[in-house]
Amino acid sequence: MKKKFPIYLSGESLFSNSQKAFTLENSRKLGEKKENKIIYSPFEALYLLEEDKAEIMRDNKELREQKLMNIFTRKDKEFSVKYFVFKDLRKKGYIVKTGLKFGSEFRVYKKSEEHAKWLVSPIASLKKIQWEEFISKNRIAHSTGKKLVIAIVDSEQDISYYEISWLKI
């Protein structure tokens, strides 16, 4: 059995200073180096837990997957929908990073590229999106040289991806 490395949950922060965390950040682009630590998004931490690579620790106690999901869902009601998209994209070989400063949930890279190709916004199939929000997301994607992707997650956790492009007439 492979040894798992610890990721610590402290307040809102998820981090590790384990050598294995640094190796995974370098080889698989999971987490972000900051001040001699690897900082994780909630999506990355849960993914590493599910992949049996890490254990999540809070107050010297190991958190199980369901407990962690409950913690993240309390902070973000749409967490599970977003996580299904994150996990699907990772399993397809893409690098997935936070896209909040770009007005979307994720920036998505092809493995060999330095710049994100897409901004991905997950949405539950029954949820409505406002036109103003859609236009804003599309405008930001266009102005940053990326494509907007709307990832629609249905009730059976199937995901449909729609890439949005501008058309000049």
C-alpha cells in the first residue's frame, strides 16, 4: 500500500509541506507552491483524497470523504456539481486551476501548454443562468484570449460541454 501524504485543513486553507505534495505539484500540476508549502483548492484536496494519494487532517484528526464534502458544500451549495466537472476534466488529462479572477470556476490547460485554453463554468442542468452573467463570462473569456465552456451536469452526473465562440458578422 502506498503511503498517503497529509493535507492540512486550517480555517479556509488547505496545504501540505510534504515532499510528495511538491512532487505531485511538479509532475501533475496539483496544488500551487507558496511559501514552502503546496496550497490546494478544495477540489484538488478532495480529488487527491479520492485518488488515495492524500489524507485530509484537521485538528490532528483524519477527515473522511463525506465529512469533507459536507464542509465544502456548506461553503458552496454548488460544490458537488463543480467537483464532478473538475474530476471529469482531470481524468481526461487536463490541468484544472481556479478561474475566479477570470469570472469562471476553472481555467483549463492542455498538459503541454503554458496558458489556459478554456474558462469553464459548471452549472446544474436545472439551474438557470442569467443572460447578463453569460455575456459577462463570454466577454472576459474573449478579452483574455480563451474560450468559454459551459459544463452542464445532469441529475445522473453526466456532463455536456459547450464551447462558446464569438462570431463577427
